Amino acid sequence: MRSLFTSVVFLPGAAGAGEFWTPVADRLPATWRARSIDLPGLGAVPARAGITSYHDLVDYVAVRMTTPTVIVAQSMGSVIALELSLRYPAGLTHLVLVAATGGVDVAAYGAADWRAITRRRFRTPNPGRACRFRI
């Protein structure tokens, strides 16, 4: 039986090194094509000419994807993955965001900012602490 997921691309966070995902990729079924992509100019990964913005990083990743592709992204890589899903929706089958950054302007993606709702919902008796979870 052929696996549903034929291609998986892993994107790292701000450290830029795709090897972050090696322990996870090594545990995938042998029939899955898994690869990680280093993000040029981040962490110890050397910069590349022509990559000067997040939009450039999105294009850099897009041309390296084999469709259909599952994107698994961590932290800042999630910003790139979200933009990939918006700009190249036909190239993605699934989107997995791990520890997605709290710094994303969610309104720009048509989503609501959940933090205020969560703070109200989880109020504690301690007036100096608005939420039992750190947001």
C-alpha cells in the first residue's frame, strides 16, 4: 500500500539549520521522501545573493519543494510555511506548525488574536496574574 504522504519538507526556526529535524525525519516510514531545507542567512547558514527578505525565503523554499508536499515547520519557519500555503496552495498537502511564533501578525492572515480571549477565560484569583498560562 502506498503512503498518503509522499513528500515531507522540514523547515527550521531562526537557527536556520534544517538538521534540527533529523531525529524526526529519521523516524518516518522509508516510503516517505523527507528532506530539510536550510534557511540562508539565518543562524550559521551562509547568506545567499538575492535572499534579503522573508518573501525571498518563501520563494527559495518553494522552488525546492516536490509537490504534493507536507510542510513541517518550527517557530520562525512557521511564518515561511504560512506564506507558502497562501502563495503556493497547490504545492502543499498538509501544514504542520510546531511552536509557531507568537510574533506573527495573525490579522494579516485573516485570523483572530486569541490571546485576549484566553487571558479572560483563564483568570485566576490572584489579581496580579491574568492567566495561569504564560502567553
